[in-house]
Amino acid sequence: MAPNTDILHSIAAAVNNDAAMVHRGRYVDLNFLLSIGSDSHFLTISQGRIAAITLGGGLMRPWRFAIHITPEAWKKFRQPLPRPGYHDLFAMCKLGEARIEGEIHALMANLRYFKELLAHGR
Amino acid sequence: MAAKLGAELGVEFEAAIGRYMTVEIQGRANRIYFETAGQGIPLVCLHTAGADATQYRHLLNDAEITRNYQVIAFDLPWHGKSLPPVGYHLEDYNLTTDLYLDTVMAVCQALKLEQPVIMGCSMGGRIVLQLALSRGAELGAVIGLEGADHQEPWYDTEWLHRPDVHGGEISAALVSGLVAPQSPDEFRWETLWGYLQGGPGVFKGDLHFYRVDSDYRDRVGDIDTNQCPVYLMTGEYDFSCTPEDTLRTAARIDGAQATIMEGLGHFPMCEDPAQFRRYILPVLDQIRGKT
């Protein structure tokens, strides 16, 4: 268990129960890495459902793309009404509080899905 | 006439009416669609990159504004219900400062507008600075919404026009973060619809102007605000044209007025019309000398 494991599992449950979200992600099948500071999880997406959440940035597990967010920015982003600059993934990237790397085509082609996944339930 | 017809039909027609006209711009005929309502000082409204003049429907139907202003909102060529010029299928659309300026002035001249006030948002908020600089004597004032003389890019525009990514979907998903989180869902999604339905490569072509051909940092200081007053208004949630970008620009223009708008993002006139109204009405009053 890491600091953000619980919240990621609650996001997963909410996404998987949201038929519109699952439909939007119906062409998404991949692993991506979400790192919040040193707290890293692999999220396995299968046809729009979050099928697995696996703790461990040290694992030699492949990922398609990775999203890195500072713990402080993630906490601000997840507020019900985030402050300017912390309300959007790309806003946090522009501030230097988040970073995206890897093969980002799948992210960009399904951008609404991934942005709504990260913000789900806030 | 229209109101009477609407009453007879049992339908409430909006005050705004739409018209088409063909205007020559840089030697090419362009069929342009515009909407207008009201009477008084011409107020020409310029939509954001990759969208259309639907963004101004709330101003067009605001009786408090149209009592004193003739609001005119047109779709740029390639956008909305304006057509691209003949031969468009053989070229890549790339807006430039010269083409944008010539287009705005061609519309104003076609409609014989005298001393119009030009209000533009985002890239429209950029071009109004060049208009104030080079055509200020012909204008009543300019209002730049989410405008600045330059801003730092935050994504690669190559993503916007390629066969393996839906251009409308990615454009809307990218700019969705520029809408303030508290803006009403109804208007957030109406705003994003403009991006979802854009023509292929059009948003990218607009951003050619915005990213490549409109760094005005070296010239905005030459704007004469006694001749053409400059108002800059930016939403606090806009991380594309940030409040800092706007305040820096205003500081370079002697006499420019800058306002940072709370609870608004990059699309103030359409993402939260009620909130925007609180900010724009005093500016319009000021322009017509009421305050």
C-alpha cells in the first residue's frame, strides 16, 4: 500500500461503473504509469475498464506512456474546485508540476478519456 | 418583421439574424457568414482559433448591449458557415497576421462600419493589438479577450491534423482544460462543440498565426491609446494566455486597461456568459463614454 493506492482504486471503481467512460475508452488497451512523486502505479486499461492497478515503479514492467505529477500538485488537482494552474493535466505540465513521457499517441488519440479518468470523482 | 413572424408561428425568435456576403480578401472571393443584432456603435466580434462566431451568441442576444451597440460576429473563412476559398483542397490553410488583418478590415469595409470597436478572443485578442497599431485611426477601440503580445506554447500542433488522431476530438480535449472548472457544464460543452466540429487542419492553420506569425512584443509599445483605446481582459484559469501574459502586455502599452476575470478561463463570452457580463458591461459603458 502506498499513499495513493486507495484513491486510485476508488477512481477505478468509479470509472468501471461509469458506462459512458468505459464506452469512450473502448479502444484503449494498454498499461500506463502514473507516478505521484515516488509513489508509482501501473494502470492496466482493458477496453476502457481499469482492469488492474499494480504498485511499483521499480518493476521492469513495460508501459506505453507515463504521467509524473508532484504530490503537492496531485493533491491540488484532486480538489473539488482546483486553483488556476492545478485544474488540468496540461496546465500542471506548463507549470512544471507534471510531466508526460513515452509513446503518447494512445494518450493523445484518447485524450478526453485519460483526462476524465485522472479527474474522475473530484 | 421577424419578431412578428415568430409570434404568429408561436416561436420565440432570437434577436440575432444571420446573413451571407461575398467579400474579396487578398484577391480571392470569400463567402462569409455573419450574425448581427442591435444598433449604435459597431462592435465586431472575433472568435477563437478553430471555432466560430457562435461563441458570441449571448452578446448578440443581450438587450442591454444591443441597445447601444450593433453587434456583428462573423465566421472567418474556413470556419463555421463561412466557406474556404475556391481551391482550398489544393492547399494547407495557414493564417498570417496580414491575412487576418485584411479579413477583418474587408468585413468592416463591406458593411461600411464607421469607427467600429473590435473585440477578439485568444488569437482574436492577439490581432486586435496589430489592428490598434496599424489601423487604430479607423477604429473606436479594441478589446482583447485572453489576449497578449506573445505566449509560450504548451503542445505540439502536429497532433491536431493527422490521419490517426481525430482532429476534432483532440482539439476539444486539449482546450477543455482552458475552460474554468466552475463554468456551467451546458456552456462548457457548447464551447467545446465548436472545436469538435472544426474542419480538418483549420485549428492548426489558425495556430500558425498564433504561434509563428504574431510575436508582437517588439511593437505593442507603439500603440497610441489616445487614438484607439485598448482593453485587455483575461480569465484567471487561462493557462494558455495567462493573466501574467496579459498584464505584461498591458504594461507595455501606455494607457491600456487590463482586467483579470475571476472564475473564467480562455472562452469567457461563451463558457460562462453571466460571469463575463459582469466584466464586459462596464467596459462597453466606458467605451461609449458613460463612465
